[in-house]
Amino acid sequence: MSIDILRYAAFTDTPDGGNPAGIVLDAAGLDAPTMQAIAAEVGYSETAFLTATGNDGREFDVRYFAPSIEVPFCGHATIATGVALGERLGEGVFLLHTRAGDVPVNVERDAGGRVRATLTSVAPTIDDLADGDLDELLHALRWNSDDLDPDFPPKVGFAGGWHPVLAAATRARLADLDYDFDALRDLMVQHEWLTVQLVWREAPTVFYVRDPFAVGGVVEDPATGAAAAALGHYLRETS
């Protein structure tokens, strides 16, 4: 059986930037172990597997696999998938049925002819991060409470998956990402967290972000759409 695996980079105009994703546009007949094995071989933070549904060619069931687990939703792989579909099927709206819910993806060409995709997230929400969970998370990250920005309370944000949101007090703290991989992975598995959204505010509307993804078998996700949507909701609700 021949499987066509596409490799796209989201959030960039060049292949050496952004966040790479694998895409299998026709995954009909593939079982979960096979998809997991393909994602592990591709080695990107996520690979999207599509199966067409409906009769108009614009509706798909989608499953997302990291190198070590299946995840309910992945924003950057959805953007990459939208571009791949747009290049082959033209502009318009594609409806992706994910484990997190239905995600419409609008595909257009800009003035320069480049294909751009925009997704509409599932409804986001935030919740408190329990003190005990915060202590364990800080320990796994090798941070302490003094490393946190007091203007941004620790929370857990949801936009297709749960992401703890921690704000660093300094850029140096954010830059020094040296965490206990096994401890963080185990904690993320326990709480079903997808990434940990670590942020530092440079200006009122400018944030630097890092996303440890130990649960997926990846030290750091370069950029995430789902975690970014969760952070956007967090900022809207807490600012």
C-alpha cells in the first residue's frame, strides 16, 4: 500500500521557518497503529490524517498524531492541511471533523497568489490551575514561584486541548528552557495536557511564547495554533 505523505510548514512563507507538519490527505483504511507509526517516522510534532466524508469533497474526518500519542486537535497541522487542500481543490471553506469538535477552515489566495488558511477554533475556555498541580509543574520545569509574572495568574486554557498557561517574569527565564522531560511528560499524561504555554510579555500586545510538548515525544513545539487560541482566550478573560 502506497501512502503519500506531504510535508508542510505552517505560519511561515519559507520552508525553514514556522512549524512543520505531516499530512496524509487520503488515510482511508489506515488504522491507529499505522498512523502512529507514520507520525513517529515523520518526526514532526504532529501529522494530520484525513478521510473524506460527504459528497462535496470539502468535508473530512481528521486525526492528529504526535510521534508518541494521538492528540484531539492540532492548530498548525490544520493550517497546513487547509493550504494543501486549497492548492488541490481551490479556495473556499473546508469542514474538518476532529476529536475536539468541528473546525471550519477558510482558504483564500492573497494578492500575490499565495494560499492562506484560517481556522475557527472550537469554543475556548479557561480553568484554575490547582496549587498542587502548579507546584508539580514548576518542579518539572525547574522553575520556582519567583520566576512567575504576578500580573498573569497561572491557569489552564482550552482550545481543542488543555494547555497550562504560565507567564515568566523575565525573558531570560523563558529563554532558559531546561526541564525534566520524564517528569513533565508524566504530569501531562496525568492531566491530559497537550502543551505547556510559557509566555513572557514584552509589550502590552507582544508576547514571546514557548511550548514544551513532552507528552507528544517532542521537547518543544515551535509554534502552536491550539495553544495560541487558548492563550488568546486567557488574555481576553484575565486582562
